[in-house]
Amino acid sequence: LERMTLLVLAKLLVAPAFVVAVTLLGRRLGPSVAGVLAALPVVGGPILALIVAEQGVAFGSEAALAGAVGGGTTMVFTLVYTRLAPRLSPLGCLAVSYAFWGVATAALSFLPIGVGVAVALPLALWWLVLRAFPVPDGPLPLVTPSAGDLPARAAATMALVLTITGVASALGPQLAGLVTPAPI
């Protein structure tokens, strides 16, 4: 197959397959393991690999550094969502959490991101978020996912991959990297 066909197939299959696999493993192994698995770069990693394949190593390297910082904004998204969940509807939580994520991502787009920032900022945010994260009072309720859950996760992942890789050149390496670990 020619290179373009392989790239399109990778965009359509790799990250969505990872998301489905991580989801199924998480369901089988429990919420703690699911949380650890969800933190893996199963979407961001393939996006960055595709960015390197399409835009080159220099662009991809800068995007990867920014992607590490973008992981911090995803942690902020998660913290805001969990703090609001007892008081707002899921849609309300998503709206406010995405607003926080967008503002944080936009603000970071003005920060020069080198290796030091790409290591220090996510670690600092991780430390802060873990201290502010709510701790459940008891066991978490068991939730039965809908029949459309896995296809929806795969479709959302595919849409994110296609969008970010499609606009990466226009966004530039730093902003493309910052949005790579976008919460979906």
C-alpha cells in the first residue's frame, strides 16, 4: 500500500483500537486499573506519531514537548469535572471543564516550551491536582455502559485524531502538541 493509504488507515484504526482495548481491560480489571490505563497516551501517542510522519521530525519533536504540557491541562479538566460532578449535570460539568481546558491550553500556547517546562509543569500540575482531587467516601457505584459506548468512544477518538492531524500544520507544532492529549 502507498504511504498515504497507510497513514489514513493508521488514523482510522490505531488510536480507536487502543481506546477500545483500554476500555475493555479497564472494565475487566476494575476502576483503579481503568484509571491508570486511561492515563496512558493511547490517543496522544498515535497522534504524535502521525504528526511526525506527516510534518517531519522537527515539527513532531516540538509538538511532543507541548503534548507533555498538554497532559497537565487534561488533568485540570479532570479535576474540575470531578469537583463539579456532585452539583452539576454531566453536560454542565463537561461545558465548564472544557472551558477550563480551553483557557489553560490557550494560555500555555504563549509559553515557550522546552524540555524543562515539558517535565516540570506536568509534574507540578500532577502534584497539585492529586492533592485537590476528591476521594470517594465508599465504593464506587457499578455502572453498566450502554450498547453504543464502545462505538462512541472509537468514533470520538477517530474524530480527534483526524481533526488534530488535519489541522496540525495550520496550528503549528506547539498548539498542535498542546491539544493532542485533549480529553475525549
